[in-house]
Amino acid sequence: MKTKPESIQPGAGEQFEYSYKAEITNVFPLTRMEKLYQIQLVDAKERAEFIFQPGQFVMLELPGLGEAPFSISSSPLRRGDLELCIRAVGNMTRFLDRVGRGAMVGISGPFGTHFPVEKMEGEDILLIAGGLGIAPLRSPILTILEQRSRYGRVDIIYGARRPSELLFGYEYAMWRRFDVGLEIIVDHEEPGWQGPVGLITEILRARIGAGSADALRQRTSAIVCGPPVMFRFVCDLLVQAGVPVEKIFVSLERRMHCGRGKCCRCNIGSTYTCLEGPVFDYWSVLNLKEAI
Amino acid sequence: MLFKVFPVCELNRLFAVLQSERIVGPVKKGEDQHGRILYDFDVVRDFSDLHLDFTQTIHSAKKYFLPYRENLCTFTFKDGDWQKEVDYGGSAPLIFFGLHSCDINALNKLDKVLLGGRYPNSFYAKNRAKMFIVGHSCTPQPFCFCKSMGTDSAIHGFDLFLTRLDGIYFAEVLSARAFHLLENIDCRDPDSEEHRRYLEAIATRESMFVAHVDTSDLTKILDLEFQAPVWKEWGERCLSCGTCAQVCPTCYCYGVEEHVDMNFAHGRKEKMLYSCNLLDFASVAGGHNFRPESHTRLKYRYYHKHRGFVEAFEESLCVGCGRCGQSCLAGITVPEVIASVRASKE
């Protein structure tokens, strides 16, 4: 007969509030709003043991200012060192925008589910990003490129509002060298822009039309991230094209205060985004009320 | 389970034995405009302040294990660096004297989510670890629907549970500590006549429930009726004030704020209990709000309690204490909301 679960004995789970101390080792301005922060855990042992999967997130803390979740933008093969692409938009990120290298921050995690690129080997991959959605997608992109021979056709479709808001532009040439189809579209033109203007779904529709229907049905996985409004349009197109719902993966954004399934802020109906997500397959998304 | 009986007058001695530690129990706080006594849980120093015949406390007992505000850590800043100190607290033992079944079951449910999973909440665990719980049987009130939620009796989660019969207390003994505690008072095994009186008392109490919630197939109905217009009607009444969550014994969601002292030498991270009905509950940086409308937030509250938690733990998060309905400034009650959602099915 039990009166209390064993885990409420004193001393149980005292890691709840633990965060790794980390240093911002480099800051790269990407656009007017976003910067890429390279962050390294200070303790050598923790650095060696810090392992993540593409699509997972960390809680980044600026002590005294706040803590928020960010998807990791770098490849898991960079050990103990991670890159976060952050838009200066809230109190904490605007402060972060003003600090430079050498600043000490807190990192906890990695948390959540990942894009199962290991299960996609041998398949064609469609990566579709809208706006800041490229930040969580850069991790699976780099992971796939590092093991390029394990995958079939790889296409990246990326849409942004304006050419000046495109992220990681300096890397596109490198991505393309790995036999990757990279197509970029913007909502609004700017002087010097020679690419297409319009909706991301137009590019996707063209890509689907050009591909083999069998390949889409039988050996294609899709990875999607963008603003809330984008998911349904893009995922519906993919489903219509025959990509199975369980092979379409999305990364969802939600407010989080713990990352550990306790604050309840990221809850979608019956599910914690921090534990069961942020990466969900589209089958799960269809099963969750108000997910997208 | 072991049962004991003792004369009512012995309860004072039981209280006195426990008194070396902090005792929290139901006390009188005042009267409402109709002259009804208002009860709440508070620290009890004098046995005569303990009102075990209380109807229902306004607030749940959660401030003693999920404080409305709680320090998560403190920071010391020096030379561009910082040190973080975490005090999980909860070293002092706590005696709950007089929890009803609903509030004991609330703790059992919170244990599942807060102590379970990969990341047990250490703050809650510390508060829970040195808790001794004396439960007490209740008289069902018109707003109590615990029977519908299956929480009208507590099977575990207490040390001692008392049911008052004529002149005696009938005690369920669930822990060794409670067993030894009873050695301090005039206490004996119940006879068959007392067994019968105990079962009679249970049956009488069972017959007193008025409020009812039909929970059959509720998870399916909540999915089927996710777009039902009736949610909007409740949303229009809801004030989005979050009172329901504050009085709820199982609402555990929270927000976090960080502060820096004026001298920039120290900072702290503070957790405060929140409510999913508050406007910014699901808003993210950049301004997007996943639940901008009142009815989407109200619906989510029901969805989490009666759908999401059931999926995760095979039981509802709601214990049917009825406090939310009693405290709601807009007069929204769980039985009415669920009945209306069920009705829109037909």
C-alpha cells in the first residue's frame, strides 16, 4: 500500500532548475532583425556530454532578464557548441541583440523531439521554410548535407517577406555544392532581386509537378517550418501530392516557461509541445485540436 | 487497510501530539452576505480554531505546495559573470488536518504530472516530501460533483482519514506513522456494529450528492464539439480573470519573471501561478497569440482538464470540488458548461 510515490522522497530530481553556464563566443548579424549566436558550454565535461538531435530546442536564459526556448540552428556534429538564430523581438532578445561575444548565458536542454533524419535515409527530402522557420530547419539541412550520400534528391524551398530578410544567404552557395535544389521566393521585391516573387506554395506546386508522383508517394519525407498560417497551406499541398501524413514533419512554436512539461504554457489540447514536440509528424498535428 | 476507532474527545489529544509541527487546517474566515460561514485553509495553532465540520474552503490548499509566487533561483552578478543558486526549499514538515477527499485526490493527480515524466518538479517534490495528511469526511454541498469525477472518496494519498460517527471517529490508517500516532490516544479496533455504522454513514453521504456531470464519452464529445457555437456563448460570459484557476486545487500552470536588483548585484527568477484564461497565456514573442479569443481560452481549460489529462493519465484533472463555479464572477460552472456542450451534440 503506498501513501506517496517514491519520487517525492527528499532529494528526488533536483536537476529541475539546473542550467549549463555557457559563453557567447561569436555573434554574426544576419539581417536587420536576426543574429546568429555561437554559444559554447563553459564546463569541458558538460560540453563533451551535450548531445542534441536536429530540431531539438534549448532554453536560453539571460540571468535577471528572462528565459525562452530556441530551436538549435547548427548541426549536431558540432559538439558542445551550438548556434541559435534569434530575432530581436521581445524584451530578452532585444537585450541579447546588444550584448556581444563573451557574454555569459544559461542553457538548459536539449529538449523535445527531433526531425528523424536518421529514418529518412534513402529517401528524397523536401525542406520547406517560411521566414524565421529556416532557423530550426538549418540543423536538419546541415545534418543531411554532412551525410549527403545517404539521401536521394534534396530540395530546399524557402520563402521570406523581402530579399533583405533572407537568412543564411552566405551559405546558399555551399548548400548548392552538395547537389541540393534551393529555391527562394519573396513576397515583396527589392532593388537587385532577380528571383521569383510570390507565395511559397507556388514554388512548392511547381516542384511537386516536376517530381515523380511515385517518388512523392513512396520515398519522400518533408520537413516544414514557418509562420502559423503557412503550415496548413503547405502541408495540404504535400498531402494532395501524395506524401504520407506520417512522413511530413513540422516544428511548432509555442510559449514556454520551463521546457520540461510542467508550466503548461505550450500545451496544445492534450499534448505538451516541449515534450511531444516541437517536431510533430502531420498525422499527430491532424489529431491535435488547434495545433495549426 | 487498517481501521481504528476512538472517542471524539480524543481528537484534541491527536492534534496536540502533532502540534510540534506546522498544522494547516480549515478555519473560519468570516461570513458572506447571506450569513454563511466562509472557510479557508490556514495555519492552526489552537485546536478550537480547527473546524472539521467545514463545508468547503474558498481556496484549495495548494498555496502550501504550489505557492502563488515562488522563487526559482537567485543570481549573483560579478565581473560580467553570474552565479546561480537554487533553493528547492520545503524542509519544514507540514501536517494537513482535515482535507476532504477532493483535495486529497487533487494532490494525487498533481503528483502524476509534477512528479512524473523525465523532469520531476523538485520544488513541488520538496513541498510534498514531508507532508502528513489527516483526511476528514465531508457533507456534500449542492455544488459538489466529485462523485461524477470519481473523486468522492480517497483510496490513497493520506496517512489517516477520519469519518465522524455518533460519539466516535472511525479512522482509516494508511501509514506506519499514522499507526504509531494513534498509540498516543485512547484508540481500539472497531467492532462489527461500528463497521455497519461506518458503511451506513458512507451510504447516507452518497445519497446527498445533487450536482452531476455526465462524463461518459466526454473525451470524444469534446473532440466532436470542438467547434460548437456554445463555446462562444460561454466565452462571451467569461471575464478572462483567471479566478477559476486560482481557487482550483489542480491548476498548476505558471509563468516566470526575472528581476534584477537596483544595485545590479543580484537577480532572481520568480514563478507565479497563472491561468489559461488570461489573455496572454499562449502569446509568443512577436505578438502572435495562439488563443486570442476568450472562448478559445475557456474551451482550452475544459479541454485540458477533461480531455488532455485523461489521455495522458486515464483520469480527469478535475476533482469536482466546485470551487471554480462558486468563485466565478460570471457564474460559470463546470456542470453547466459540460451539459451544454453535451446537449449541442443532439
